[in-house]
Amino acid sequence: MSKKLIVFVLIGLSMNFSCNTDDDVVGTINETFIIGQWQLTSSTKNGTNVDLGTCDLMETYVFDKSNKVSITLHTLNANNICEEGSKTTYDYSITNKNLTISNNSTFVISTSENAKLILTSKSSSDTFVNTYKRK
């Protein structure tokens, strides 16, 4: 009798873990969630980790309440020191889990917690997933 109980418990546990849908997506992401500054922490291309340099990891997105996003990128200068390479501001909108930035960028937003932003984009042949932390 105890063997049957163990089997049922194991089956129940495996069903519980395997039947979970995408744990990364939190309901409907709204503009309130995204407001603030986000810094890049990791990136993948087609599921393979992208090797990010120090300057890459300084990339930030700052979303404000007026639907503007400032994107700051950094580059190495002649002394191998990261410095601000470009800072551009665009309009953005959010519909359900889709973020659209006026520079023709479209992302699917997901998160597993309030301090993490995951932006997924697709080209004709590649899928990119960038993860940001709230600053």
C-alpha cells in the first residue's frame, strides 16, 4: 500500500511541475510596471548565451510616464574605458504583452519578478532575448 502512495505522490508532483504554463510571464504587463530605469544583465540569440562585454552590460532603457523611452548605449574609448556612445529617446506603447518602440522595434515583455524585465524580439531567422534588472 505504501508503494502505491509513493507512486501517486510522485505522479502528482510531476504533473504539477510539468503542467505549469510559462512561469516567466506575469499576466498583462502594463505601462506602470515598465516605468523606471532598466540595465541589461544577459542576452541570448536563438537560445545561446551572447558574450556581453562590460560596455554592453551598461546598456539602459529608461521608460517614463509620458510614454518616452531613452536608450543609452556605451562603447570603449581609446583608453579602453566605457563611455556613453549614444543616447536616443523614442515614443513607446504597450498593448497586452507587446512593447512597441517608435524606432520600429517590437518586443514581447515577460517577467518573473518586479525587478526583472525580459524583452524578446524576432527577426526573420533569429530570436533574441534580453534580460534587464530594475535600477
